[in-house]
Amino acid sequence: MKITRDDSSSELTESTLPMINVVFLLLIFFMIAGSLQKTLPFNINPLQAKADIPEQEKPLIIHLSALGRIMVDDQEIEFGQLQTAIEQKFNNIDDQATPPVALRLRPITIRSDQSTNTTDVIKILSLLKEMKIEQVALATVR
């Protein structure tokens, strides 16, 4: 009777040993690397800031169509009425007369059609510059 030895189990253990060694070495590396952070001698609770952080104001949106039609929020207007419409919208937000400094700090977003005449956009930007409004954004698509 010939007894054969099953060598498949010995091949399995020989091929998995290096992988187990690598896993343990990685485990040891991350344990050491994680503990290299300098520890404080005692616990410190940092101070809490209680400064007034201004809320982000909702921007006023000016829509400009390809045909040159202008809408401020939901109201269609002519270009000559744009300055008064902007001032009215800002006054309605505050329910009081807006001082010139607060008007300059309000954000305005201009959304124009892709085929809008560039001179129309430049006219609106020039008007906002004359009004000394500092936060103006042109909405685009990537």
C-alpha cells in the first residue's frame, strides 16, 4: 500500500505566511505612526468665540433675457427703472431706508442668457458700479 502525502495544504500555508507577515507589519506601522502625535501635558478646553457673525444675505437676482428684457426678482422693468427697483428691493428687505453703506454691501447676482448682447450686461454692471455696489456676481454654467 502506497501512502501519498497531500502537498496542497503545505503549499497553502507557505504562500499565506508572507501575506500575514505583511499585514502584521502594516498594523504595527499604523499603530506607531498614530501614536507619534505630540500629546499635551493636560486637557485644555479652548475658548468659545461669541462674536457676531453676519448672516449671508440672500442675493438680489437680476435676470437679463436674450432680447434685452430685465427682471429684478419677479418684476419686469425697463433699464431706466433698474436703479430705483434695486433700491426699492433693498428697502423692502430692511423695512426701512437703506443707508448707502448697507446698499453697497448687499450681494447682487446677474443671470443672463447665453445669447444676450454683451453691451446690455456691461450697462447693468456700469450702473451697479455707479451705485457703488461692491458684491456683484455673474451666474455661469460649467
